[in-house]
Amino acid sequence: MDVTARQHHPATIVSVSGSIDSLTVERLTEFLAEQIGSGRTNLVLDLAQVNFMSSAGLRAILAAFKEVRQPGGDLRIAAAQPGVLKVLKMAGFTNILKSFDTTDEAVASFS
Amino acid sequence: MSKLFRIARAAEFESLTAFREFIDTTCAPLAGVDEALLYDLKLAVDEACSNIIKHGYAGMNPGSVILTIAPQPDRVVMTITDFGRAFEPSPLPAPDVDAALGGAELGGFGLYFIYQTMDEVDYETTEDGNHLTLIRRIPHSRPS
């Protein structure tokens, strides 16, 4: 799994690639915490290149979502592939998180 | 008797990728198995193996986890064998995300996903280990 961040005013796009499972989730959790710790609380989680995500990924997403909401930010999902989107839906996450087909749409939603 | 495919790996998170790749290699060529079904198979096995590694072998030297796949014309039968603590799964209601937002610990998704994605879940403990059998029907498949 690889994870990178880039600024795209007014949001920060966190792009993940590869698999989010019990092995890799810790790195994602730490990376998101670093971003939030640096004051980046409008996050777009770009999942376009994620080919697999288990329930481990949900814990990372929920932890970051709770953190960004405290100072009034938000975490929004972008470009999740069908399997990953199904995981988010089964867990009820699509009821609490906004999800967009593209990162551009997710970034624009912060304006 | 249908052909059996088998992979054994150490009970550690580093093995999860190998199990998922094994499912890809074994099941992707099967008639009627599309990307969505393949994802469900990988998700159920990943969740079950994660639970075994995290809880079944907790406090013990990591033993092994064995995955066997028996493809049949109308179903995929997967059996996961481990030698850790027995843990009989049972169907759970959907975890409460709203409660988790309020601070409650978020858990139980692994088992919930297994029961959501599989048609049958069976568990048996014998002298030869714990055996979790996961069965998923292949829709619209014709016997070959």
C-alpha cells in the first residue's frame, strides 16, 4: 500500500493505492493522523487505486473522520472502486460519509 | 470428487496478500465468477484469517493457517483451518456506526461481512484443528 497527500485548495487529497488490510492499515491510520495533526482537516480520501479494502480500513477511516470533524473539517470519499464501495455501503459508512465518483467532485464539494 | 486447491501460510498479517492472490488465481477462471463475487470471496477469507491471527493465536506462537478451495460448478467451497483457540462464529447484527461516531468502539465488521457475503458458514473443531467452511453459490452457472 502507498499513500500520498497533495494540496488542492480548499482540500487535501490523500491518495491510497494497493490494499488496505490488517497489515497495511496502521500506516494509513498514522498518515491520516499526521495530516490532521498538521491542520489539514478538509480531507478527500482518493480510493481510485485501492483494489482491496477489508474492515480494517473502516477503523482508519472512522478514526480520521472523528478527528477532522472536531475542528469543523470533513473527510469525503472519492472514486472508490465497486468492491471497496460495497464494503463502505455494507458497513453503513455511506450514510455518514459523503462519497463522490471523482476527486474533482469531492474537492469541489468543499468550496 | 472435485479438485482441491490448498495454500498454507504462517498466521501473520503478512500472509493475507498470499491468501487473496491464491483466491484470484484459483477462482477467477471459474465460469460465473465475476469481479464482484471474487471480491466477496477475498473479503470473507481476509476477515476470517485476520480474526484467527488477531484472536485465535493471540498470546501463542503463530501457527499456520491453511486455506483449501474446492470449486464446484454451482458453488465455491473454501475451508480455513487453524490450530489456535477455537472461536465459533455466529451471525451478528450490523455494527452501529452512529454509536461508534459517539465514541463507542467499532468492532464486529469482520464477522458481519463474512455472513453478508457467504451463503453458508460452518464451523467445526476437531483434533485436527478448527475448520471454518465458507460456501458461496455461483449465480446462473450451468453444470459442466
